[in-house]
Amino acid sequence: MYNINEIMFDLESPIEEVREKAIIALTKSNDIRVIPKLQKIIDNDPSVQIRYFARKALWLLKSRIGNVENGSVEERDPRTCTKKQLDS
């Protein structure tokens, strides 16, 4: 399982790959407490790629949280989410 505190720490890393992996882990956490952090990354991260992954992760997390109420949770990697899924 994921340690949310370690993941949040990794989001502050100067290494882009570490931040990317942390975003992926956040997406898999199904923890709504990470939504404000993802939004902060979307608004402030210096990397266009990281902001893009954070936006996709936020969309996936919100979608998954909605599906939890319906009893269906889908595991997805934000790097493989389609633009159509992102924009809907």
C-alpha cells in the first residue's frame, strides 16, 4: 500500500521523474485529501509534463471516487488516460 506522507513529500522533489511517480501513486490512492495537492501542482509546477499528468490524475481520481459510490473502482495510470477521457 502507499504511504500518503511519503508520496506528498515526493511531490516536492526537484526531480521530475520522482514527482511523476508520486502523481501516479496519488491516483491509485483513492484518497480525496490529495485533490487540493493535485490542483496546486496543476497551477504551479514548473514542468508542463507534470502539470499535464496532475490534470489527468485529478480527472481519474474524481472519476474513480464517483465510481466507488457505485461499487466500481477502476485502476488507471494517468500517463495512459486518453485526451477524450480527460476532456469529458
